[in-house]
Amino acid sequence: MKRHLTLLFIIVLASSCGVIRHRSAETYLPGPAVRAGYTPEGIVEEVQCPGSVPGPSFRRMIVYLPADYYQSDKRYPVFYLLHGARGYETSWIRKGRVYQSTDSLWRESLAQPCIVVMPNVNQYNDDADYEGGRFKDAWESIWEVDGTVEYAFVKDVVHLVDSLYRTVPDAAHRAIAGLSVGGWQSIYMGANHPDVFGYIGAFSPYTWCLGRDRGYRRLFYGKLYRKMSVQFSTYPPLGFYLYAGKWDIMRPSTLRIHHRMKRRGWEHEYSRFPGSHDWHNGWIEEYQDMLQKVFKDENSVRNQ
């Protein structure tokens, strides 16, 4: 009986994080950036992001701007928001209520206006493999995390955003966060580029995912705590946020990161939400929490 309960528990957790592929999984295709049922108060733009490493020539990313962006000359901080396995550039739109959350917090002056960028950070071999953002189930997503896209993220995504939009191009005005696999990518992104990202958020980071090494994995992943030692000694983050749900499959590993950081005296926050490895009572609320904590200095939004 005990073995059956343990097996059932593992199945439920795997299902909640998308490891088990359901028959209806094709409904998770990227789809439009604005969906029926809610009209964003800000400005939604779709950008084709060129790639400088092996993979597709271009990927779509979604950029969300404050409503008055084109009526002002202000410069804004940027919040890079990453999806997880079985995810895309529209996952936070489709499942994460990102427009509703952001609009509400901006409207109530609980969060600083910023540019929210949602890129596609899946691994694809080439244009044919990408197919405009084909469906990738969680097994494929998890075991293909090989560092290629992550290694080029600053060059391909951050520099493009800085060239297209009125950003404040320094670490104090950049945040990066993600859910599950995206949370693990975000931790490493901050460790590899402490001079680029001043705020790092990991929503139940999926620490078990590393694919085959095609030349970039060793450059981006590995030696995490050695990199974090440099990060916290040379460019200490203005905010480092770890989150996990009470019933989250990744809560034990998130706690290990938290305790290791605590022992080394690295300033950060750990928060536990009541849900599991899922959107409600988890990633949605964690994004809302972090958005209220970043870019709090009075000069976050600047005039030209």
C-alpha cells in the first residue's frame, strides 16, 4: 500500500510539472501574444530575435511595454521572464496571467513600470527543428538543456532589447527570473553575468536538467557556487529571490540552494508558497511578489 501511495505521489508531481505528456498537450502550442478574454492595458509587441549560436535563425519573443511608452521619452528597467519545460514565449501569457498581474500592480502603484520581455529559450537544432516554435514535451525540453541558448542570451536577447527600446542598460535596472527549468537558467544567468543582471529570481528551479554537451554546456553550466562566490563578491545582486511551493517537487533542492547560500552569508530571500510545481498558488503569485520588490529606487524610470 505504501509503495502504491509513493508511486501515485510521484505521478501527480510529474503530471503537475508537465513531465507526463497528456493527449491534450497540443493545446500548449505557442499561439498568439494576445488572447481572447483579456485586453492588456499596456503595449504588446512581437520581436524576431536573431541567433548567433547553432540553432534557428530567428526566434519570437514577446515584449510588454507600459501603456504610455510611445507618449514619453522615459527610459525603463527590464524584467526578463523565462518559461519552463514544455513552455514557450507565450507560456506566461497563456497560463501565467502575466498581463493581468502586471497591469494590476502598475495600476495600484505597487510595482515600478518596466519592460517585460518573454523570450523563447528552448533548445532547437535549426530552422527546420524550430518550425516557428514547435511543441516540445517536458522530457525533450529537460534533457536538451545544453547551454547553447543560455550562453548567447546576453548577446542575442539583452543587447537586442537595449538597441530597440529605451532601457536603462545596467545591472541595477535588469531582472531575470523564470519558473522550473527557467528558474535554473536564471540562477546561472546571474552567476555567469553578474555585471548584467542585478535581480535574480528562481521559481522552484528545476535543478535536474542538463542535456548533452555540444560545446556550450561547460561554458555556461557547472561550477555554480564558484561563480556565485565571484558574483557576490564583485557584483552582489540587489535582490536574489528563491521560491518554492509547499508540495513542490523541487522544494528540497531549492532549500539546499537556500541553506548553502545562507551558510556563505550571501544575502537573498527564500519564500514558500502553498501550492505545488504549478501556476496557481505558485508561479503566478511568485512573479507578482518579485515584481513588487525589484527596481525600487526612485530613479528606476528615467527621463532621457
